[in-house]
Amino acid sequence: MVAGLVNGTAYRYGVAAANSLGSGASSVLSVAVVPSTVPTAVRTVKVTYPEALRTTVIWLAPVSTGGAAVRRYEARFRLSTSTTLSVWTSPGLVRAATSRGC
């Protein structure tokens, strides 16, 4: 395991065999790989009720993308009396969700 890598930074690797006499030639370098992790939480979530049976949720992008581009947002919600979670997935990088009731 290689320690000290930075998410979002590209690395290339080469490997050489070694024995008691020393190290052989290095392999050709690998293609670049970019370590990443999940983004941090979005910030400043605000919910408004602009009209009856409608809510709007807006938020700010996370401080860290984890080293990979954010591809979408998922707004999770449920009725206060339910344990079932619903998910609304944004089209692309839209940072707002509007829900209409029946």
C-alpha cells in the first residue's frame, strides 16, 4: 500500500524486481490513476414553502469533491410519519429540487 497520496492527484507507477544484488530495470510506467473518495456533505441546505403542496430545497456544493467531479445531487426525503426514504436525483449539477404534492 502506498501512503500519503492526495485525492484528485494523478499518479503513475513503475515496478522493478530486486534481489540481493540490487534492483533490475523498472517497468514501463502505468497509465495515470487518480485516487478519490466520496464528496463531503453539501452545505447550507434551505427548504422553503412557496405555495401550498410545494417545497423547494436549495444547497451549496460540498467543500471537497473527494478528488472526482460531482456528477449529480440526490435529495433524500420522507414523510415525518414514515421510515421509507425517497430520493430525487438532480439532472446534472442542478443544486435545487422542487416537490409538488397531490
